[in-house]
Amino acid sequence: MEDAVAVKTFSSKLSSQNIHFYILKLKESYLLWIGTDTSFRTLAIAMNSRLDSEPLCTQLLGDSTDNAAGNLAQRLVKRYGHRCFVSMNVQDTTLHPIIEDYVIKMLDKEPQNFLF
């Protein structure tokens, strides 16, 4: 029987900034926390919809004009098909696209982190 909850943590240096990643795999959903410190400033959720081919997404916590967490959550739902919570806690917004691409490449390299 597979564990109900699985955790994966890792860090990477991207554009001379240490970025930390925490993946919490739940039953048919994931929480991906990304940050440079221990803060939890944003949280977005994305999920598939029966009414639209584009995943639904909403910001649950943080600045509603900051779309980085929501954008990444939508990309992950499109790719893997499961609900995804994303918390992006990197204040340097120029790093957001770099981080997003890194996450996708890392998950392509190690898909077991995001597959049921």
C-alpha cells in the first residue's frame, strides 16, 4: 500500500540565488512550496474543470496581482492532471520564469515526484 503522504525536499542555486523546494504529495493532489526563506506569502490552487479545457485557478493567499504561483499550478495540472497547490515565496520576480522552467525540467527528469 502506498503512503498517503509523501514528501520531497531539495534546493538549487538559480541565478546565484539559493532556492528551496518542498513537494508534499497528498491523495490526488500536491502542494509545491518554493522559497528563499521559511515564509509562506502566497498560495494558489489549480484543478481541472469538466466545463473548460483550461484548468481553473485561484489565489488563496497573498497578492492577487502576483500570478507566479497560479501560472505554475496551472502548468502542472495540465501536465499531470491532478489538483496542485503552489506557494511561490521568491521576491525577485525576474527569477519566477527561471524557477517555473526549472520545476518542469526537474519533474520531467524525476516524474515519480508528481505521478500517482
